[in-house]
Amino acid sequence: MPFSTAMLTQLSYLVAAALFILGLKRMSSPLTAVSGVRWAGAGMLLATIATFAFVSGALQINLVLMLTAVAVGGIIAWVSGKRVAMTDMPQMIALYNGMGGGAAAAIAAVELYRGAETNLVHLAMAVIGGFIGSVSFSGSLIAFAKLQGLIKKSLRFGGQKIVNLVILLAAVAFGVMIVAGYDSGLPAVTLFFVCALLLGIAMTLPIGGADMPVVISLYNALTGLAVGFEGFVLDNAAMIIAGTVVGAAGTLLTQLMAKAMNRSLGNVLFANFGETSSGGGTVTGTQKAIEASDAGVMMAYAQKVIIVPGYGLAVAQAQHKVWELAQLLIDHGVQVRFAIHPVAGRMPGHMNVLLAEAGVPYDLISDLDEINAEFETADVALVIGANDVVNPDARANKSSPIYGMPILNADKAKNVIVIKRGQGQGFSGIDNALFVLDQTRMLYGDAQAAVGQLIQAVKAAG
């Protein structure tokens, strides 16, 4: 029996979904991540081709508009992807997350505004997907603006949670009206989307930059879920499977990020998300400076050096210099490792991406659980632009806002060298007890310049 157009379409979507899953699986390892991206990309290309090749006659009138949109979007993505700096990658990811959520919300809006959907389940799916997609869209845009520096301060005020709850309840109420058919016109649909968009903005405005890895991961999960729901509305198997997989992966990643910050997922979603505390006491002690020449000699004659990168490394674009320093130390017979905290940087995996770009071998990079026991045997821990993830107050000071947060045990190394721009607090505004410990020395200055000085010092040490 020959294949019908519908059968060929569904078969293509099934193959595309399998490629999505295999691609995501391969993305879980740095060794296979590049091929994973290609597999997933091939799946998306197949799904797109199938959609256009087997498009129904009713949709052919919009074929030119569809192709134009794909061409314009593809060109913009290609150009921006080529030009974006690695330091700007978090905000690009946030923006692209938002575009996915916005696309899902747009599908829901089309279905709801034209009122053609009579299936109650599909109608409910459209409302749920539209709500989640709208929240992800507006929230991701605010996250992008914060990371890009367009919004420099977090907006917090008394009763903020109550305001957010009122917006949420209003969106739910309008959604119920739409599904129940109480409103035959457009006002309920419009107000529903307005409330959903406002909720995304209201949720994200109070969040501090230190919480951005969790925010990006959360909105990634929401975008996936929204796409999955709209897949049900359109009876599109590829969208259902791809959205579900992305939503599940994003949810698991959000849980891992929250755990790495000692925050429950419920706390992330419904509590004081991203708020900082003025408590925690004042760190007593004096920061002690060191010259790059002395620090270089110390590392050149060490047996083991553990490098801890943070966002300051990304800002200074010092990853290539750091790898050059590591290679010099390795040539001197020094054992060098890189220690990565799950929430270091401004997005999940930010530091891993930067180090990979610089050519650092994967076997030299370890996460928190793998590397923490080795700090006690390290002669030097070199901290570059990291703050909260190495703050020992997270273990010892119950009044600290980050108490209980798993950290890298840099303070247990025999010597600690911290590269930092100045003596001020870190991005989260919390004093770091590591900086005043007896074995800690501060190398002040831009990370790239400071690492360059360390390279010259190591070379001079012979």
C-alpha cells in the first residue's frame, strides 16, 4: 500500500524526533556535544522540510510568507551567531529561549483568536501552552536586558509577591473563561495574554544577576513545555516530542542548578527568587596583595595547581591566556586541573564552553563533586573572577545568605591566589571570607592582564 501524504509527514516527524533525542543525549558529554548539535539540527531540518513538502492546500496561500519568515530568521540567526562574543552567550541564549516561547504563544494566539478550536482538550492545551510561552517570552526578554546591561537594577518593592499572585490569578481566570466558553469575543483572550506577559516581566524584574543560570534554565524548560502543548493543538508529533524532551531536560537542569545554590525548586518558582540579604555579618580581616612575579614563582614550583574560573574570566575574555598559563605550568611538571562550579558564570555550562573554546582538554576539567577532595593536596588554588562559589561562609556562617550552598573548597588549598579587579564585594554583594584567610593573596587587576603577567613570571622562573 503506497504511503499517503499524512503517513509520510508523520514518519518524517518521528525520525526527526528520534534525531532530537539522540542529539540531546550526545550533548550530555563534552566529547560528543558537537555531533549532538548536528544530529539535533538535522532533525530540525528534516521536520522543517517535511512541513513544507507536505503542507496542506489551505496553508499554501501563506507559503511565501512562511518561507520569507524562515529566510529572514535564518539570516539573522546566522549573522548574530557568528558575531556574538562568548561573553555575550548567556544573553543570546536567554533571547533565543524567549523566541521559542514567543513562537509557542503566537500559535496559541492564532488558534484562540480565530475561535476555530472546538475540542475542549485542544482548547485547554492552547491556553496552557499560550500562558507558559508568554511567561517564558517576556521573562526571557527581561533576563536578556539584565544580562546585556540594559536593566541595571533589580526592581523590588513591598507586596511584590501579592502583586505577582494577583496577576497569576487574573491570567488563570481569563484562561478558564476562554476554555469554558463564557466569552465569545476577543477581550478575554487579549487580557489573558496581557496578564501572562506581565507575569513573566513581574517574575523576572526582582531577580539578581547571580541567579541568572537558574533563570535561563527555568525559561528553557518553560519554552519546551509550551512547544509540547502547542504540538498537541496542531497534532504535530515532532513538536510534542521535541517540546517534551526539552521541557524535561530543562526541568532537570533547573533542579540541578537550584541544588547547586542550596535552593529548592519550589523556592525558585514561588519564594524570594533572586533576592539578596543584607544579613550575614561583616567579614573581619584584611586582604593581602601579592605581586604577579611572586605568584608566578609560587605556581611554577608547585606540584599541583587547581584553577577556578568565574564570570570575571568571561568578562575579561581571559580563557585563552589561562590555557596558555596552564600549558606553561604543565611544561614545568606541574599537575594542573580546572574546577567548575555548576552555577559559575551566567548560564549553565558557561565556564565549560569558554574553556572548550580556548582548547582546554576535557580530561583537565572537573566539576564540584569530582574535584573538591583534591583541594587539600593542591599547592595553589588560582581563583579567577569567582566569588560566591568559593566563599567558605557557605559552610561555616549560618547567618550568611548563601549558607548551605555547595562550594568549591578552594580555601583548603595550601595557598590561594585570587585575581580580582578590586577590593569590593562580588556581583551578589556578599563579602567573601576566602579573601582574608591567612593563605590567601590577592592579585588585583583585569583577569587577562593579570594572567599575562603570571605567564611572564612563570617563564622567568625557568
